[in-house]
Amino acid sequence: MKQLSTSNRLILLVAVLSTLLLLVGTFGLVGLYRSNDALKSVYADRTVPMWQLSEIQRLMQRSWLIVAIGLDVKSPAFAEQYIPDIEANLATVNGLYSQYLQTFMTPEEKVLAENFQRELADFQTHALRPALAALRAQDYKEVRRLQMEVMIPASNTYRTHLQALSKLQLDVASHEYQRAMARFENVRMASIISMVLGVVFALLFGGFLVRSMVRSRVEFEQSLLAKRDLERQLQQSQKVQALGQLTGGIAHDFNNILSAILGYSNLALSRHVPDKDSKLAKYLREVITASERARDLIAKMLTFTRTQPSQDVTLISPATVVREVESMMSHSISASIVLHSRIEDDTQILMDAGELNQVLVNLIINARDAVQGQGQGRIDIRVHKAQVTNQISLTSHRRFTGEFLAVDVSDTGTGIAPEHLPRLFDPFFTTKDVGKGTGLGLSMVQGIMMRAGGHILVHSIPGRGSCFQLLFPLPSARQLVATATSDVATTSTGKGQLIWLVDDEPAITGYLEDLLADWGYTTRSFNDPQIALRAFRAEAPQVDLLITDLTMPGLSGADLATHMCTVTPNMPVIFCTGFSEGFERVHIPTLNFSKLLVKPVASGELATALGDVMQLTQGGTQSQ
């Protein structure tokens, strides 16, 4: 056999080495892609189950809260309104858990899931559903007994399993992440070594390998960020839930205090300060302004924790709202800032026009603050159709696709730092100086968009400006045919009619006495609903109107009005409450004429309500 020359041996050696390095590099490249796919799938496979468990917990807590409120309210109308809501929650819980059981589970997770399913079914069967039946039958003692003796022990058991399941989800995801990371690092090192040894091969294919490695590393970092974002979402959900409970608890007492402060300040300014330019008038106006700011602050907190849609949802033209906001805000920003709108589509959407106005005003104010101090600046509002594909919504934090009506609010300001983007909609988070922002504006925007079924996308480049894109679902053909109707508000002046005032806050009844006396009404006040009811039964006076707080110790305003209307069926009632959500859907069947006002009640709003119920009462009496 002919011997190979030295040069041929060298060429053969280079060819063999190149072939081997090519094989190593190829396997390394395939391994990088496979390990990168494993990294990306770790939390993608766990996101939906963790969301399902979180949603199950939220729905069960909401069902419990409705039972607790029903026990406090003791109203048949409340049970009739909200028990179907609990039934729907339970059906959703069972559906979510059925979907959860279909996902891949470890043996330990499967045992926990079966235990949780059994305990949850036991809680629904022996605790929650009997409590609903007792609530529907108005057996409130039985509801209280079930709540203390059955529901609490049963709920502790299933909640323990739910917490264990949630923790196990994170533990399994972390374990899978560590294994995938180890595989990724091993393959990455092998690929690097193959490229270092194969200089010739690297010159031919190294660029492709390097790009692949860089892209894989970037995608891995994105997977890591997705994990952190998932954890942040859970913390955000718990934070909003806790804040919602806090604000709901203090809203009633806080608004009672504001009602007295605003009421007496306005009375003092209008009745006892003839010189409107005096220092006393100035001081009173400062008190009124500060109180109104406090009222607006608690309203913002309640707005972004509210989950129910607005009662004023109708078909509106966003283009019209944009023009109105542009006209209003053009006088509130510096002359060095150009505010311009461009309407490319005039499609209608289903939304409360006032809430859309709030959203736009908040975004324009933020844009103004970002542009201010930058010399000549610009804020643009654009309304157009948008086709969105596979984007992550900042309202629901889920991917979505479809055609929407888009309202873009963009500016040429300082932009948003990348580290601030994940916390942009967190309650109380703000990058503004102390005293220049509450951190609730964007949280309120997020809450309004969630209730409208819309989405938010944010694009920002530091130093070059930001763009907030609001995406609204397009209405169906049936919704487009519907037309909105509006009621004409009426006011009236009193002619000595007798109005009973019942509120557990003496400051509020005192303020209303003075205000109604100025309007020509006769009043009688009570700070205890039980005393008011006993006086009504003993004296049987001809009461023309009852104004009562809805939530009072001993006897609720709804129960007081029900008892009084059994004697005087056509007596109109105005309910006042410090809560902005939850009680607006409570209707008392025995009342023909009633209104619900949220504290602090403005004098003009009260005057309009008086005129409405008085007019309705007169109309009802004539028709009879």
C-alpha cells in the first residue's frame, strides 16, 4: 500500500479534526437550542396552573365575603342579587380545577391535588352551600353558626392544601429550572471549547455559532425575567387585595368625616362670611380644597381596587372624548408643549365616558410632567384601528391577539427607565418628587382598562419619550344598534316638607339640618336608628322624606326604611353610604321611590336627588 506523504497526512489530519470539530459544534448547537427550549418551557408550563390556583383562591374569598356581607346587611334583596353570583363563582372554581387536574403533575403534587379537591368539595357541600341556603331563607342565626362552627374549620383545611399546592408549584419550577440551567451550562462550555480548538472551523462557522449562543443566552435571560415577573404578579395581586380590603374598611368612616368638614365649611363660607375676599374666606376655601383632595384620593383608591364595571357603560365615541379632553387640557399645559390629536377612526366602544376621560387626563398629565423642562415638547393622541398579534397585556399579564380600537398617548419626554417598567402600574409607585404624585394615577388607569375589557401596551426609550397604547375591544353588531338614554336631572325648593335625618354621625345630621332649613324644609334628626324607629311607630308622623345612612350599628338604613315604609308605603328614601361599591346594587322591593348617594354628598347632588324623588312621588300619587 502506498505511503501517504507528510503533506497529505497533514491535510488528512486537518480534515479529520475539522470534521470532528464540525460534529462537536453541530451537537453543541442542537444542544443549545434544546436546552434553551427547556429553559423557556419551565415557567411557561407552570404559569397557567399557578394562575388557576390563584384564581380559585380569589373566587372562594369573594364568595366568603358575600356571605359575610349578607349576614351584616340582612336583606332578602341582597341574597337574591348575590347568591347567583356565588353559584357562578363555584362553577368557575370547579371548572378551573378540572382544567388544573389535566396538567402534568408529580406524584406528590397529585396526592396534594386530590386532598385539596376532596377538602374543597367538603367545604362547598357541608359549609358554603348550607350557608347560602340559610341566607336565602333569611335564617341569619344559622348562617352565623355555620360561619363560626363549620366554614372556618373547613376553610382552614382546604386553604392549607391550596398553600401547599402553590408552594409545590414554585418548588417544582425552581427544580426544573436548576436542572435545565445545568444542562445549558454544560452544553455551552462544550461548544466554547470546540470553537477554541477549531480555529479554521471557527473562521467558517464560528460567527453563526456565536450568534446562536448570544441569542440563546438572551432568550434564557428573558425566561429568567419571566419567572421574576410571575412572582411579581403574585405579589401585586396580594398587594391590591390587601389595599382593597383596607380602603373598603376605612371608606365609610373617612367619608363621614369628609361630609361634615365639607358641609360645615361650605355653610360657613356661604352664610357667615359676607366678605368673600377676607382672610377667613380664604382659610375656609383652603379647608374645602384640602377636603376635596382627600375625597378624590380615597375615590382613586376605591376606583383601582374595584372589580365591577361602571353603571354608566354605554356606546361612546372615543374620538369625541379625545377632542373634549384636548380642548380642556390645552389650557392646563405650558405654551412650550404642543398637544395634538389625530383621529383616524371613529368606531364606538362600550365604556363609561367619564372613566375614559379620567384615563386620558391621567396619561396627559404624566406626559406633561415628562416633557416639562425639556424645552419644546410634544404630546400626541392618536385614535386608530390596530391589529395586535401575540402581545402581553399590562392589565391581565396574558398574551392576546386580535383587532382593537387603539388610543395612543405619546410624548417626547424623558422616557421611562427599563427598571421602572415592571412596577409602572404598582399602587403608590411613582418616580416624581415627594408631594408631586400619589402613585395612584396609573393604577387607576389599569383598573379602569381591566373593567372595560381592554389592554395596555407601553413603549418607551429613555431620553426619547414614551407611548401608552390603550386597546379597546370592538363592540358587536347588536351592541352598535343599541342607543343610550339619559335622564334629565331636576331640582326643587322645599315648602315646609318634613324630612327625617338618620345617621350615626351627629356632625352629618347637624350639617344637613342647617342645609335643608335654608332650602325651605322642616327636619328632625336621629343619631340612633332604633330610637328613630320607635319614635316613628309611637307618633306615626306624616314624614315626606327619609334621608338615612345605609350602614349603622344596631339597625341598617335598609331595614329602617323597610319598617317605616310598611306604615307609609309611598314615602321616598335617600340612602347615603361611605362605600362606593357593593351597596349600589341593593334594591329594597318595598320601596317605590329611592336614591343612593355616595358620601361625601355635594349639596348640588343632594338637591338634584331631592327634586327627583319628590317629582316621582307626586307622579306616583297622581297615577294612583
